[in-house]
Amino acid sequence: MRTGCTILIAGSRQGVGRGLAEHYANAGHTVFGLSRGESDFIHQRYRHIRADVTEEDTLKSAFAEISDAGSLEVVIYSAAVNSPGLALLVRGSQIENMLRTNLLGAFLVSRHALRLMKRSGFGRLIYFSSIAVPLGSAGTAMYGATKAGVEQLTFSLSREFSRENITFNTVGISIFASPMLDSVTKKALDEARALLVKPDLVQLDELVAAVNFFASDAARQITGQSIYFGGLR
């Protein structure tokens, strides 16, 4: 990643997004964070914006603030909701929330960011997917479908903006210690671990390494790709 980037992290209040916000602010980058709620992370290089990634009006306001601060080089989309449940039991409201946050939100945030990135002639958009896509475990049908949709979004956008110095890539997380992991039962987690070649918890520095590579100038010809932790593909 270039030094002194302006980075937008959607879903920065907790979990992966929170860890990355702290890391990049401490590394000297300017970090904007988006989430529905307030954040208790305070840093001179971090600006938190309360915004719902599924609501166009709040995003317009958020991106106006980001635009006023200058260019936007990197977007990290880590906003996600997971409501595990068997197909016949998961509630409609849970399904809608996953679809809107995980997939619609990724599209809306990308669209606003791309307007700024086209203006500056540079952009790196990095999304997080999940092992729910390749594993297809019981109880993950809708969550996995939304993440598969994110991977398809990445692929399609990479074609649409092929002539720009803007890339789109996805990092598939295997198992990362976060509040989202608490929603997964021990039985489901053990079953998933048994299917992984590398079943250990993913550490923040490993995610940072993947993000840094995709965000770098050296990765300018790598776009529309999805890579997975855990030895999956």
C-alpha cells in the first residue's frame, strides 16, 4: 500500500473492520470509518461517520465529507451481518438484513467510492468474503449466497472498470476471532475447521498483509480475484 493513503473502512466499529481501522490509523494513513453506531476508537487520523451502508441518503452525506477531505485511494468493505439458521427456520427479517448489509451495501458503497476514484485515476476496492461460499455448510445458505454475490460483484466491476487504474478483489476469511464468530455454534465451527487445510484462527497481521498487497501498485494487474485463507478455493 502507498504511504499516507486515505482509506475508507465500511463496518469499522468492531471485528475485522475495527482491527484494520486501528492498524492503518496507527500506520499513518487517514482512515474514515462507517458504521450504524458510534465508535469508541479515537485517533487523530481516524474519523468515524455514522451511516447505514444500505441507505443511499446517509451514504451521500458520508461521501460528501470524505470528498471534502481530498482523494480516496482504498475502500475496505467489511460490513456484514450473519444470522445462521436452517433454510426452513431463518426469519425473513434476518434474510433481508443479510442481503441489504452484505450485498446491497457493498454495491452502494462501491458506487459512491468509484466516483471519487475515477476523478483521481486510482483506486483499490477490497471486500471480505467467507468460507461459507466454498463450504456451503448447513445453516449458511443465505449468508453464503450474499458473500457469493459479493465475489460476483467484484468480478463484474473489474470488467466494467478494466480501463481504469482501479482494481476489485475479495479476501475470503476462514476463522477470525470477532463478535460475528460468537453467532456460530461450537458444533458448526468444529465441522468447518475439519474441512480446512489450515484451520488455525486468522490473525490481523495476516489480513493486513493480504489487504496491503491488493492495495499496492504492484497488484495493479490483479483484479476480479478471490483468495481464501484456510486452504480453500
